Amino acid sequence: MVFRGTITDAPDFDPTTDAEALYNAMKGIGSDKEAILELVTSRSNAQRQEVVAAYKCSFGQDLIADLKYELTGKFERLIVSLMKTSAYHDAKEIHDALKGVGTNERCLIEILASRNNRQILEMVAAYKDAYGRDMEEDVIADTSGHFKKMLVVLLQGTRDESGVVDADLVEQDAQDLYAAGEEQWGTDEAKFIMILGSRSVTHLRMVFDAYEKIADMSIEDSIKNELSGDFERLMLAVVQCIRNVPMFFAKRLYKSMKGLGTADNTLIRIMISRSEIDMLDIRECFRLAYEKSLYNMIKDDTSGDYKRTLLNLCGGDDDLAGEFFPEAAQIAYKMWETSAMTKVQLRPTVRPAPSFDPAADAQALRKAMKGFGTDEDAIIDIVAQRSNAQRQEIRQAFKSLLGRDLMKDLKSELSKNLERLIIGLMLTPAEFDAKMMRKAMEGAGTDEHSLIEILVTRSNEEILAMNAAYKNGEFDTKKDIHITFLFWKLFTCKPLTSQPIRSPWRKPFIQTHQASFVELADACNAESDEMELKFMSILCTRSFPHLRKVFQEFVRCSNKDIEQVIRNEMSGDVKNAFCAIVRSVKNQPSYFADRLYKAMKGLGTDDRALIRIMVSRSEVDLFNIRKEFKDTHDVSLHEFIQVETMIVSRSPCQLTLLFAFCGGLWVCGYCTAV
């Protein structure tokens, strides 16, 4: 096994000298925390054990006990944990996860899904030595069901590590997994446990590929369909570790720091346990997945000596580098290859209503608005359960039968965000996009993020329809700004001809992706202004499938991440727009999931962004966006809207409508997925 940690053996190591340095750092009043953290984080774990022994021999005292006495808080936890062997540290984490009221199932899952046979057996022995108890018995006493059974299998440390693969057995296992789940009513959990808990890593990777061909879906999607709760989370963690251990930990680290507060126990555990194994690869996977270096996220999320120690373990800021490590380059290449080969079925959450009667709906809406007060629930029930095409029929029927303008009536009866939401739904997609563009540009300043989001993610037809709606719409504007000209200006930051650049946008491109790669490589070596124009000529005219191949080739030939090149070499709106294109090319539902998260996280909510995305994607791919949101943020979009909208005291009617878009029902104050 090749270790790619950030902590290695220190040269010219002398444990007695180090023991004396630590003693001096702690004697007297106060302690020299800087000296302690610098020494501890510049020694390997094996060397630290020698320092612990030398300290006792030289001073007759227990080094770990002295560190606990002198240090406090998270910094103390981190330093003391670094001084334990890996096996004893894992044993303590398992013990803490099981003790007291309740169980930290996520800790159990993380450790047992990611450790190899040797690490598990050493951990079990350390647990027995430290606590005088049997780890398996404690796990059995504290867990239940299939979750317990899989944990027990993993605790045996008997996974096949021979590396030998039997092609016939690969096909048989793939077929058995399909038969145990997707092919039948109910699930044979024992078959999943047996195969995923005992087969080798190499074998299972081939099984997953074979399974996808048989089931026409990934093993992860099948697990989500067939299993639930902690057992589902455990099996998904096992699959993720089989596929890519560094990416598994990159995701765990991100979730430990995102949002308000930090899961410090998780952060400490991973940074310590992986610092001598694969931290370099975790850093690269983190940058690939989240467009931000692990170093900078730790820097922004922690403080003091605790932060400095974690940053030493992290080892460097990847935002300062453009190139990948060899292994990380292979991961990036594979990610683009998967993106290029995967055919994603886009799934909406709003569909045409059966037995649709526009006249009856028009009458019902009129009834909900006439007289004193407004029946907002009735309006929501109709609007949220009709497709956009059906809503247009309702608008026409309202005018024909009642001689009234439905849009004007809704504006007069509703208010604030609920009015914006309902009116947005009643517009055609082209009218809605045009209105959002107008809102982004009106008043002082411009909402460039909204412009970028709309223009990057819409198809040729949608852009042209929006452009026509913008020029023909009644938006009370004295300016006749050509949408495509604005897009051009946004990219070049200088006035140019108003010739549309996106009317033929994304047309089928005859040029090979290898030729486009040559152009892209040439653009990376150009001067700043010329670089932007050359990037624009490629990113704004080639199809998304074509660009996926180009970016894949770029990684293979240059060992660089195209998005990191953009972030390092460009700035402002140009950088943001190009990065949005790259992210949309890679995974557009994931791009929107990130936009939704940013619209709601922290204090306050960007209601315009929330409404814009929920309305515009509800009949396109909101179901896919929900899935990406859950995978990335470990919370459903339903739950996140519920929490964030409760914080800002949003009206129950608006919550109902948002949940209707999201594909759920608002029942007695709780959201349940449908």
C-alpha cells in the first residue's frame, strides 16, 4: 500500500530531546502551546510513541496525563488523540460512540466501513486492553436489526484482500444482488450483507459495474430504494469506501464543517486517522467536489491553536495550486468519464393533473378571491398541482368566462413572497425567466449571480423564447436591453456588437473534443484578455456532452483541473460565469442544489433565488436536485426548507407551496415525502 499522508517521519529524530522540549513547554505557569503543536504535528505516530516512552523514562511522569492537565477544550482533545496509537484512538472513538444514552451510529459507520482487516483486528484488541470488554458484545448490545448484523460482519476483519478476481463470480454476485433487491418484492438483506461484507475491494468494484448494466441503475440508487435508516447509511458508506476512500472522507469532512457549527469530534477523528495514510488524496477529492480547498475550509471554520494544529495536519492549501497529484488526477479523469457516460433521466416534481378542467379551476380561483379575505390554501391547491401548460389554459378560461385578468386579481389579493411565488408559477417559463432577468438588473446594482444562473443553464430554445418575452413583455422598462448582448458584455466586460452569441448556442459541434482540448490548452497560456475570449469561444459554443469530453481530456493531458485554472487565472463575473458553466456541464442538478443551499444557509434567506429555482425546475429536474441536495448536505431539501423557513417565520401558505414544488405534502405542520 502506498501511503500519501501529510505527516511523515521527522528526520534526525531524537525522542529524548523531544520529551525534554515538551516538558519545558509545560513547566511553570502556563504552557507554550505553539511549541507543543509544532512538535507533535511534525512527528509520525510511531515517533510520538517513542516520545511518550522517553518522557516517562526521563521525568517519571505520564506525558498524556500532563498534556490533559495543561491543555483545554478542543485543542486538548486533538493533541491527546494524536499521542495515542491509531488502534487505541479508534477503540476510544468506538467506546465513546457506544457509551451513555443513545449511540453515535455515524461514528460506528465511518470507522467500520473504512478500515482494513489489520486495522479492525488491532482496534478490537486495543478495545479489550483499554476497557476490559469485548467490542463485538458491546456493539451487539447497543444496536439492532440488519444494521447490527453488518457491523458484526465488518468487526470480524475477514474481508478478502487477496486481490484475485473470478469473472464468473463477479457476474453471479451482480445477479444475486439484483435478485435480492430490484427484481423482487421486498429485499433479501442477508445477501447484501454477505456480498458487501466479505468480497474484496477489486472484486466489488467490478460487481458494481456489472450490476449497473443489469439493473440500469447504480448500486447506490438500489440501496436507497431497498434499504432504510442506519442500515442504508452503513451500506452506502461501505460502497463509497469500496469505490473511493478519500472521496468518502472528503464528504465526511465537508459535512462536519458546513453550515452553522462544527462537528469537531468528526473533524478531529478524520484529520488524525488519515494524516499518515491518504490526506493528500482527501485534499484533492475535497477540492474536486466542493470547489474549495480543505485547508481554507478549516481556516474559515475553526480558530486559535486548534485551527493551527488542524492546518498542520492538513499540510497545505490546494487553492494555491493548479495541478493534481497523480492519483487525484486519475480520480478527476474518472469523474469526467462518468459524467460523460452517465445518462441521467431528468425527473420533475410537478406533472399535468389528470381529469383537468380549466373552466372549473378558473371558477374555483375566482371563488377563492372574491368577498372578504382570500382563501390562499385553495389557490395553492390548484396552482401547485397543475403543470405550467395547464395554468396557461386556466388564465385563458378565467378571461373568457369571467372577463377578468387572473394575474391582476392574484396580485391584488396576495402579498409579499406568496404573491411572487404564485405569479411566477402563472407566467410561462419564458415570461418568468425574462422577469427574473429584469429583476436582476433593475435598480442600483445588478444581481450577476442570477444572470449567470439563468443564462448558463437554459437551452437554446429557452434562451430565444426568454429573449422574445423580454422584448415583448409588459415589464414597465424604458430600456431595450438585448439579453444575448448582455451575456456577451457580462463575459467581456466591455461594450461589443449586439450580435446574438447564443442564438446558435450549443449547436451540435463537428470539431473533435481533442481539437477543442488543443484550443483550451492554448487558451490557458494566453494573456488575460485573450484568455477570456478564447475560453468564451469554447465554453459558450460547444455542447455539454462535447465539453465533458474536452474537460476529461484536459485532465488527462495537463494534469490540471479546468475549474481551478479558471479560479486562479480569472476574476469577478467572468470567473463566476465560467465556473458555473463547468459545474453545469459536470452535473447541473448538483449545481442547482448548491444554489438552493446557498440561498437558505446562514441568517436570512435569498427568497428571490429560492423562488426562481423552485419554480423554474419544478417541471424539469427538481427531483434530481432533491437527490443531489440530500447526497451533498445529508439533509433532505424538505427538511432544510422547513428549518430555514421556520427561522425566518415564513407564512404557512408559502411553506405549503414550496413543499408542493419539492414533491412533498405539508401535513399538520410536518413535511412528508411522496
